[in-house]
Amino acid sequence: MTEQTTTTADSTTAEGAARPTVALLGTGIMGTGMARNIAGAGLPLTVWNRTRERAEPLADVATVADSPAEAVRGADVVVVMLMDADAVLDVLAQAEPGLREGVVVVQTSTIGPDGTRRVAAWAGEHGVALLDAPVLGTKGPAEQGKLVVLAAGPAAARETARPVLEAVGARTVESDEVGAGSALKLACNSLVASLVESVAESLVLARALGVDPHLVLKAVRGGAMDSPYVQVKGAAMLEDALDEPAFPLAGAAKDTRLIVEAARGAGVELAVAEAVQRRFAAAVDAGQGGADIAATFRAPR
């Protein structure tokens, strides 16, 4: 997968390019921010969410539909942002009566290679062009239009969807092969999950050894081991500012399960990812699933 195209969220649609009518299915933490940026780019937008109340705040910029079929009727591009492959396939099945010929489905949820194969099979059966386009980023980048979109699929589908990709993302990494986006997303999320758990363990260890854990963040600040993510997540852990998630721990636990399953399917052992999966699962079992991914810090150890 190569980064063939770099775009900015405030770039204009290429001269002569059509401005597609868009439907967005799933207005959770990520979908809400994405929807506002799509509408902000001047693209006609209809949104749907299983719980309508979560879509209603978007009524100032979009039409709120009562069903997936109603939402997608007349749409050129359908963006899907849901929890897992089962949810994606269920909602697409509900949307089928409203899908028009030539529609492009932009599947942005994190569903892994197996889930993507299932969605691709559905798309093939129904004559739908599929763009496998999970995104890197959490609530803030979604709201700011600064996601990184991992867009894999036919060139024609990418071009149809490009105004949408440019609206939600700061950069687009492109590939021709459906499945490459989901595979890359898991590789990147493995790094994110391992980093968060490593920060949590460093702070837990410092505290257990009688050292002020704030000194860990101070010691690494500005050095080769530092990153904005280390400082932001570390501070959130120490300030216990974890109950308004940028990315819920339950979602991270699902993603680490997908990572481990994909690695095993490829014949690769990922010892760190498997340990992180167990830690995230323990934190979810301890009631932290709705908190931020950094709430792994709260899990019993």
C-alpha cells in the first residue's frame, strides 16, 4: 500500500469533479465529526443512527433518516462507521432497498481482514462498489477533519468518493486492493494499543516503586522516547480524565482481538499484542469499557 495522494481537509473538489450526494450510517463518536465535515464541504448529506437521538444533533447540517434504506436513497456515496462487521452487514442489508445502481460504499469501520472479506462478498453479490477505508484518528481528528484515511479499492470508486475523503481527512493513503486498508489499520492500531498500555505500565510501576509517576512524563519529555500521544494519554491517566472517551476502551479491546486473530491467521505470533488484548479485556470486565482507551490504567494489576 503506497501513499499516492495527499490532501488537506479544507481543499476544494478538483475542477470538474462531481459533488456526490452522501449518506452516513452510524453517528457515534467518530461518525458525528465526520458528518459535520462532510456537510461543511458543501456535500448534500443524510445521516442515520440506530438510536435516532444520537443523530438528531446533526439536523442543523443534514437530513436525519428513520432507516438505513431511507438514508441511502439517491446517495452516490454511502459512508459506514459502525462497531464491527456484524453491525456493518446488518445495516447494509437494511439499506439494500434504497441503494441505487453505481453507489460507492465507503466502509470506514475497523472490522479486520476477515470482516472486510465478508463485506466485499456482500458488495459483489449486490453489484456495489466497495471502498475499504478505515481511518486513523480519534474524536478530535474526526471533528477537525484531520483523520488519515486508508482508502483501498478500485480507482473509479476512490475518485467518486474523493470529495468525501478530502472532507474527513488530512491525508489519504491509497491502494487498489480491497482489504489492504483494513490490514494496514490493524498494524497501526497494534502500535497505538501497545503504546497506551506501555504508558500505563510505566506509570503504575513508578507509583508501585514509590516514585511520583508525573516524573516519568517529565523525564521522557522532548526526548527520543516521547510523543504527543505519550504526554496526552499519560496526563489523562494521572488526572483521571478518562470518562469522556476520544476512543472507548471497549472499541480498543475489540480492535486488539481483531489484531490477534489476524496475526494468528497469518501464522504470526504477536506476544505484546496478545498481552495487551488480555489487559484491555480485563479493564472492560472491570467496568471501564465506556471510558477512554487510557482507562487501561484503572484496571486491577
